[in-house]
Amino acid sequence: MGGADKIQERCTRTSPRLFTAGRAGLLAALASLTVACGGPESTEQESSAGLEPELAAQGQALSDDAALKGGGSGASAPVGLALEVDNGEGVPLKVKAGQTFWVNQIDLRASIFATKDEGVDGLRQNSDFLAVGWGGVRLADQEFVGLSNADGTYTRRRFYRDAAWMKATSLFTVEPVDARGVLTGAPVLLNIGSDDTRRTERDDFFIRRMRAIQWTRDCRSSTDCTGAKAYEEEALVELRNAYDHAKKQTLTFTSRTVGLRLRWSLRPFAPYFIPVTQVSKPAYSYGFGIDIKPLTAPRKDGTYAPGSDVTFQMTLKDGQGKRLHPAGSLPTYNEVAPPGAPGNPAGIQYYQAFFNPTTTYYRRKHQERMMMTQLIGPAQDIQPIRSIVDLEAFLDDSQDVQTIATPARDGVYAQFMTFPPANKLFGGAFFPNEGRWDAPVSDTWTYHLPADAKPGTYLVTAKARRVYLGEDRPASRTIEIQVGTKTHTEAVLTTGPCNTCHSKGGELGEVLHANDNRAACASCHAPLGFELEGPIFVRTHFIHSRSNRFDAPLEKCSSCHLKQETTQRTSKAACLSCHKSYPDSHVEKFGPIESIYVGGGRESFQQCTGSCHKTHPGAGF
């Protein structure tokens, strides 16, 4: 048997053992396997012939490590690294030279286009995921997009789960390599668990979602896709928010590191390659923070009067406190978001869903990247908002700020504004020839306090996301203002404690918008006419009922609800964001279930009745 045959035999024999060993043993075996199966431990003079082509083609090694670190200020804390692969191609990374990282995010995507309705069968026949195991895949949910397409057709999304590759426990390894495929440091081994299994001590990510989606983009109506011919099928792996123990596994790039080899245990001999460029003297530091300050001075007693206007200014900063934009302005939308845009050099992000559609729970909400601000109060009255905000309000050129809730209608007062303002952000999508995406964007805005504003503490929040040199990081900030009184008031939360599960890297201050103040959510999360599933109670019910990771029985409302009366508001949105069906008598009286998120349409937020559902079977109260 020749040398090449012996190596191949060793690869074949070693692979199955790799994924049953302990972590330490796996790392040692993996390093050995990497040397034997495509990453030879060679000298600089050895030929690169026969190595993986994409590695052999990489550019010349960078200058020495000392030069790479010359622009820094000594060793810095490890940073969370975001990796992405699309249809087998690694999305190139730029990183700070010599920086140490842990892997905080992995996104894999494979897609194909089809002209017939075959579900997601095309993915198992001709895609980057064709050999990962598709047995058992099933249609789990279906939802139409609320807005029509430009040509008057509609888009339907079908969500598939339970394929063998989704349910199997699998592993990723991340290997820093030089231009010839030789390891430049120790690989990192990551256990992603399985899609529908509750966390174990071996799992390395708080969020891990594996699914497939079929998009039908030429449906004749919002309920009928007869005759459709424009299909896309995609498979997705989403891993985010590494647990604390996983952050201890770090990668440090040397001067010779030009890429990362990403191996998935479900396809171990077809590794992905992610090109890496190292920047020796970046203009900004890692990290992300937000400051908010009122530019309008309060009255002498420190309060604002009902009926007054209050102007605020937001400052986005890196981890060392350096501002990311000039005072007074933010980049235009066209500079940041559309495909082909140069991108903001400081990593500022804007809403991306025009080009990268997102879907609650099922598809990449972390890549939506909406920047926005809200005001809500008084704190003691904060509650979910059920009034629907229509698209017309978003497109209204006379107002940058939308009034979301009023005390008379909603029991609380709330406003919000997007960056750029919605009339430019969404208006630019609907009226692309009017230059709205080139309009200047200010870092200031003005909220109006109504004349009948109830006295108390009002919350002003801003949220944003920064993607910079390999780090994809959210941030939020909430400040308080006093309206009509110096007496501080507090929100009364009716659910909790969330940290029973959201801990050790999955804290609310880390996931989602990095916002651990749950009182400062309701204003941004109002139902929109084109996205009715906006409210937090809808999304919380939906995500926890679909994830299969919530330990308590779903019917046990007392796991989260603190008082029984908070479970007694009956509406389609409240009930059918968790329940997938209801009795035939309800279908006859309230109509069929039309939405996986809220049950029906705009009527879904109306109180069904005050006489039914005073108790929930198994609620635990």
C-alpha cells in the first residue's frame, strides 16, 4: 500500500472516532488528522502541490508578529468572532492582527432555486447540504409575508424541521491555517448539540437553530400559490452566543494565518475555508456602546412638563469610548446597507431585511440589524402595546417619529423612531428614484410629551448593532427622564425570572439586542401592519413553544407568569402564538388559524371575550 493510500485509510478509520471522544482527546486526534488529511506539517521549502486548492492559492504570509502588533496597546481581552459560509464559500474576514478570539457565531447557508413545488427535496439532491442526512424532514410551519411584492404577487415561507442532520448532535472545529493549509495554532472544538434537545453541559452555544425553508415568491394572493414557479430552497445553521465555558477556547492568529478551516462533523472531509486578512493598525477598537443624552434642559426641579418637546442625541462608541461617527450625523443608508455599498468603516449597521429577509425564530433575526430608539412611560403603566402601526405612518414625510401608543387607547404612552427615519428607510425601498437612501441622517431626534402625560418615570432607549473586524455585536442603552413629578416610578413586570435559563452566556444583556431591561421593549415591539408578530408576548410564546428547549410543560403558565390574572387576557395573538390549533367550535366562531404567529389578521389583538378562559389547564397557579 502506497503512502497516499495509507493516509486515506487513516483518515477513514479515524473520522468516526473523532466525534465520540472527549474534548481533549478530540483536539489531539483532530490535530493529528489535520496533518494526515490535507494539512501536512511541512517546512517552508516543501511544495504546496496536492493541498486543498483554496489554501494553496492564498497570498504570501504577512509580516512578522511584532510588526502586526505594532499598532496595538498590548494584549487585549478576547473578542467574539462571527463566521459565515454561504453555499460552500466562506465569507472573508478582516480582523485585528494578533487579536485573540473565541467563536461566538457561526452561520451556514445552502440554497438552490427551483421552478416546481418540491418542498426542500432539491437540497438533498443538489446543494452544499446534500449529504448531511435528510431523513425525517417535515413541514412544521407556514406563513405568508404581509406585504406584497413589487409586481403584486406574494411570498410564502414554509419552515421544515426534524431532518436527521438537524436532530443529530454534531461538532464544529475551527482551525487557523497558513497559505498552504498548515495549522498556525491549536484548533477549537465546538459542540453544537442538536436542534431540539435541552441544553447540556457539553453544549457550547445558547442559540442553535437548524432548519430548512422553502420560499415561494410569485403566489397569486396572500393565501394561494397555485401556478407558482419561483421557488428557493435553503438550509440554515445558526449558532450564536457562546456559553462562558466555550469562551475559554480561544484562537490567536499569527503572522502566517491567512484563513480559518471550518470542519463540520456531518461532512468532515469537505471543510470550508474562510479567508482572513489581518489589519495591523485598525482605526477603532473592538466593543460597542451607546450614549443617550437629552439636549433639551429640564425645568429647575429636574422634570419635564407634559406637552413639551424633548430633543435627544445618541452617540455610538467603540469599546475604548471613541465615537464612531461625527457629532451631529450618522452615515447615509446607501453608504451602509445595500448590496455593493462601501459599508461604514466603523462598523455601523442599518436595517438589512430588504436584502436579507429575516423571520421571527426561523431565520436570522440577528442579521436584521435595525437601529432605532423608543420612549415609553410612565414606567408604572408599561404593558404590551396592541394597537397596530400601519405602513402609511412609516411613509409619512411629515413625521420622523411615530406615536405608537396613547394612554386613552393603550394605557401607556409610547413613541419610536428608526435610523434613518422610517420615511427615508422604508420610503427609499418603495420610492427608489427619490434619493431617500442618500438623505442625511442625524444623530438627534425629538420626542413629544402629550399634554395629558401621566406623571412618572419615562424610559428612553436606543438599540443598534456593530459589525467590525470579525465582531458582530449588539448594544442598547436606556436612560430615564422624569415627567411631571420628581418621584421615581418603577415598571411592574408580570413575568420572570428569565435568568433561570438565560445565564452563563445567554443573559438578556448578551442575546437579542443586549438589553436586560425588559420594561424597555414594548414600544419598539408593537404590532406592525406588515409584521403583526412584533409584540414581545407573541415572540416569547412563539420561540419558547417551538424551540423544544423549554424544560417545563408548555401549559404550565406559572413557569413565567407571576400571577394568574396575567394569563387571562384572551385573544388570537395571545393564545395562538403558542397553541397550534383550537377546537372546531372556535374555528366556527373566530375563523380558521391563518397565522403561525398571531392566529389571524388585525383582529388578532382584540379581546376575544371576558367570560372564557379564566383558567388554563395545567397552568400551575
